[in-house]
Amino acid sequence: MNGEGVLRVTFLGTVSELAGECWCGRTYTSADPREMWSWLEEHEHGRV
């Protein structure tokens, strides 16, 4: 699934962190799922 509005979170098992990717192309990593989803929902959407 691709396109505007798609958010992805992948578990990075080797380091016990989550990698988040917004439809706009920005990425973020965090060990805290709540922090990850907050970032995905609240950051400014703009291509990097």
C-alpha cells in the first residue's frame, strides 16, 4: 500500500527499536511505540 496518508512502522529486532516512515518520506526511530505514533501523526508533512 502506497500513497498519501500511508504511515509505516517496522520493528528493528536487532536493536529493539521501531522505524517509522511517513507518506511524505520523513523517517524517525524510537524504542517507544507511543512516541513513534505521536511523531508520525504530528510532524509537518513535506518531502525531504
